[in-house]
Amino acid sequence: MDRAQRLKRLGYRAAHRGTREADMLIGRFFAAASPAWDDDALDWFEALLEEQDVDILAWAAGVTDAPANYHGPALEALKRLDYLPR
């Protein structure tokens, strides 16, 4: 799959999680951050999408600690929540 198709597929999956809160958080994070991502970051995000929404929301809010394989700059960006309108 080429990069454009992969981005389109990941964008859809990010913005259609099943709950409005997850759609907003994960979908808007992807829209804001993904243009700068390399293939490793896309791999990270694709793995993240396999996790439960409640877990991702808790990691983003800092309520619980994410597994070590998600630690890094992308998770820190997700935690900043500066990509959500106020």
C-alpha cells in the first residue's frame, strides 16, 4: 500500500472509533500530527489503533501509564491535547 492510501486508511480509522470522545481525540491528533510522521511513527500509530479507546483516552489524560512500547515523542504529543479546539 502506498503512503497516501495508508494515511487515508489510518485517518478514517482514527476518526471513526465508535465514541465521540475517542473520534475527536484520536482523529484530531492524527490530523494534526501525521503530516510530519515517518513510517516508524505510522507503525506506532497503527499499533495504537489496535488498543481499546478507554485505554488510549486514559493514557492521553495521564490517568494511567501507557505500556512501554508506546512511550516516546508521539505519546507525549498525544498527551498535550493542544490539537483539540477549546
